[in-house]
Amino acid sequence: MSDDGREHGDFTASDGVKIHYISMGDEGSWVVLVHGYTGSAEGNWCANGVAAALAERHRVVAIDCRNHGRSDKPTPGGPGKPEDVVELMDHLGIERAHVHGYSMGGMITGRLLSLIPDRMITAAFGGSGIRETDEEWVARVPPDVDGTDPDEATASRNLRISAAMNNGLSRADAETTADAPREPRPPVTPERARRMGMGTGTLDLREIAIPVLAINGEFDRPLAKTHRMWRELRDFTSVVLPGKSHLTAIVPGYMPSEYLAVTVRFVDSNDG
């Protein structure tokens, strides 16, 4: 156990993949945290203080998704898997939990609303949401603000360096890899999310009774990501972080205090 009460654990998923997780806190309801693509439990939730803040009143578990962090990487560079979160909850005997996912973790959270809605106390989406799928409604979404946080490029480079070093590269080689020209990442359309195994399928948001939160940076297309949620969910809160982009909304050193405060307040006030 570390000085802040952080404990590490592992379990083997049903397909033989070893999954690592970090847990904190010893009382209260459970909070399950799911990180973003190329991230980790440590980087996405511990280094910025989110896990520790939640652990003051709750039992927190942050998963290292497969192909990430200290978990096995059967498909290096591949996405996480929603079913691993379900199996983690089974492994720890978690009947119900608050689930909070960032970016890829948000897509996983959306999928969990289809898979295990009765085991979720609340659902929170960071840097993500559930987009409109009907073409008529897509056309009616108000335009988002153009621009980016000037710190986004630095945060992105540092994240690529960290991910490369976690995959065994030296610092020098990781920097070379991070600075190499990259193909633009394709947008996460509903179809691409389905191919990644994280689509919401036929999920009818009007049937979701639990409170749902979305936190997005001002320059991270918050309207496009949340318009359907605002339109269909019974209990939905959307928070937009002024001046922040996809990474600067969450990365340590850039994350505004509002992200942490909103997350803790949402979990505490909807603890059922």
C-alpha cells in the first residue's frame, strides 16, 4: 500500500487476459473509474487527484483497460473492453457503483448503460458523451466553439512520451516517437464505436433513470457530444470547462479544479 492508501490488484478476465487495477478508500459506495485511450488508471485518475478526492468518502477502483497501463496487451494499441469492467466488478463483489469514464472510458461507460444499467448508481462522461445518431437530429445540433487550448499540443506530446515509455522505450526513443509525423486519428463516429465494441447499440436514453453527468472542455465539441443526452435523458447535467480542450481538461497540471469539484459533488449528491 502506498502512502495515500493506493493498493494494486490483478485478476484474470474470462478470456485469459490479466487486468490490473488500483483501489483506494475503505468505506462508502463504490466508484469505478475508466481511463481514456493510451492512458492508465495512474495517469488519468491518480496523478491528478481525482481518485484520492473521491476516496475520502467512497471506495474507488480504477481499471487499467486491456492494452493499457499494467494490464496485458493482447492487441497493442487496441482499445479497452467494456466486459472487463463488468468482470472487475464481479471480481471485487461490487453490486452497484458510480461509473465515470473519460474519452474511451466514456464510450465504455455508454456501453455499460446497455450491459448493466441496474448495477450503476450514476454514470459520468468526461471528454465524451453519447452523440446524436439520427441524421435529422445531427443536422440540428448547434455549432460548437472553434479553437483549442494552446497547452493542448504540449499535453498531447507529453502523453505520447509517457505511453511510449510505458511500452518499454527509453526517454530518448519515446521523444523521437512522439515527435514523428502522425496520421490524424479518425473521429469516433457511432459506427466506429460499434466496430470497437463500445457502441450503445439500440440503447434508448429515455429509459435511463439514473443521474448522468458530462464534463467537456469548451474546445472539445461539448454540444456535439451531449445534445442527444440533453434531449433524451431524464436526469442530465452538462458542465463545460472554459478554455479547455480534450487533454487539458483532465491531464495533471492542466486540469481545472472544477473538474474534480464537479465530479465529487455529483457522486456525493446522488449517492443512492
